Amino acid sequence: RLGEEIMTLRKQLRSTQQALQCAKAVDEELEDLKTLAKGLEEQNRSLLAQARQMEKEQQHLVAEMETLQEEALLVLR
């Protein structure tokens, strides 16, 4: 009977060790995902800054184009 209990406990130990290994693997994957998320957030911030800069440049170019169009109309008159 004691032998059976020992076998049961060994099976439980193996099962617990496997669950622990699985939990560690999931934890490592979570850490990798956190690192990836931080990198993506930084990239997103950078892209947003670039988009804002391009929008400013576009507005400047539109204003410049309007000025040139007005000058061209004055020359044509």
C-alpha cells in the first residue's frame, strides 16, 4: 500500500513539474510579448511624430502653392 502511495505521489510530482515548466514557458513568452509591445509602442510614437511633421510640411506646401497661384494670376492680368 505504501508503494502505491509513493507511485501516486511520484505521478503528482511529475505532473506538478510539467505544469511548472509550462508556466515558466508561458512566463517567458509573456516577457517576450511585453518587450515586443514596448518596441511597437516606440515605433508607433515615432511614426506618429513623422506623420505630424509631414502634415505640417504638407500645410506649408499648400500655403506656398496658393501664394504662387495668386502671384501667377497677378502676372497674367
